[in-house]
Amino acid sequence: MLYYLFQFRHRVGLENSLWTSIFGFVAGASGVAITVLAVFVILIANIPLDLDASAERSSIMTTLVIAHIPLMLVEGVFTAMIVRFLQKVKPELLPEKVR
């Protein structure tokens, strides 16, 4: 799914190195975000009835979602740096337009 998000840059005509890095950042950060969202939904859906649901939701929100925001940023920056490096060193490794 994130591969197609990265490839979306071809459809909108933004194929220079800056936009490729930006789309790499978004794809890298989105991978962590989707994973956190999936774990959040699973944890919220499985809260036992004998626990205080509002307290559990707030603790899950703070420890899981908010704590992963810096990780999303680091993953996005790292992915953008890798994409930028591949563009300079071996651009044929970056996929061309999706057919």
C-alpha cells in the first residue's frame, strides 16, 4: 500500500529529487502510523469489562499513540535519506512509473 503511495508522485508529476524525498518521508512515517493505528484498534476492542474503559483508553492513547509520534518522524526522515541516497548513487533501484 505504501509502495503505491510512494509511486503516486509519478501520477501528480512531482518527480524531482525533493518531491521524491518528501514522498519517501510520507511513506516511511505512514508505515509506523498504520501499525500504531492497528494495534490501537486491537487494544481498544479488547478492553476487559471489569476495567475502567475511559482510563484504559487514555493510557493507551498516551503510551501508544503519542509515544510513537517521534518514531514516525525518525522513520520518515530515515526513509527520505535512503531515497535521496539511492537517487544519487543508484537511481535504477527506485521504481519507475506503475503501469
